Amino acid sequence: MRKTLVLASASSARRKILEGAGVPFVQAPSRLDEDQLKATLGAGPAPATARALALAKAQAVSASKPGAWVLGADQVLECDGRSFSKPGDKAEARAQLVGLRGREHRLVNGLALVRDGRVLWQYDDEARLWLRDFDDAFLDAYLAAAGPEVLESVGAYRLEGTGAQLFARIEGDFFSILGLPLLPLLDVLRREGILA
């Protein structure tokens, strides 16, 4: 019997990472209100928040996918104690990038693997990134070139695309920056028998 992995995320970056690694899965995004869930969780350490959000997504999808291994994932961006969410529009994306410009921030990932509501594995990690101190003309040109994809990720950038030009330096795992710490996930998928 083939074991089914369900990705409880709408993220195209996470989907592409799993596809690129040859992981068989189906995508079934949770329909949780992330902002409401974050408000319920309150201010806490970024790793705990990322893990809690990932677990809530996995458990929500697991309820409708009996027998499946459900992977929840979330990413929190933190800069000087302030947490960022995905921008709602281009103006908010611009404001986020202005706030991060010339500064260091952290991307903290949380993962949770659940089967029939039971937690099989949780994980968190972080990367540190420094945006260049670019000028407003560069920022406006970037936003125009990047298009609506800036609304799909916290921080309003995608390192795997034109967003790479925003950065002076990064420290951390590339897959983690994209939103899915792949190597530890592959280990647990092998342990669970989802991968050979």
C-alpha cells in the first residue's frame, strides 16, 4: 500500500521544492485564518509560533484525510522583535521592504507531520538575511518587475527569483529560506516509509 503525503500549504515554493526532490505528495491547503490564529497565540518566540502554526495547519487537514501523513509548514519573519506577515497589497509590500532595507532579519520555519491527528514529528530552524541599503528607485523597479509574487511570501521577496538582488548576505539553508527545510524533512519521510 502506497503511503500518502499531503502538503497542508498553498505555497508554490514548497510545492516546487517537493516536486524537485521527487517526493510524491498531494496538495491540500488548510483554510485556517492565519492572522486570527497568530492573534490567539499571542506574542511569543518565533520558533514556537512557527511550530504552532504548522501544527494547526497539519491537524486541520488531517481531520479530513484519514490515514494520510499530513505536513504543515509555516514561516515567520522577525526583525528587531517585530513579526511580519504576508503583505496584503503592493503598498504593504513596499512598506515591508523599506522596513527591512539595510537591516538583518530572521526567517524562522516550523514543520509538523501529523497522521490521524497524532503528531509524528515537529521541527524548526532559522536563517539570517541582510537586505542591501538600496534606494527607492531600485525598490520601485523591483516591485514592478516582481509583480504579484511579492504578495505570496512574508517579506515581499523570493530569493529564488529577482528578489535575490535585494540581498547583501544570507546565512542559512537555501531550502529553509524558501520555506521548507528539505533535508531534515527527507530524513523523517524515509523513517516513516514514505520515501525509500
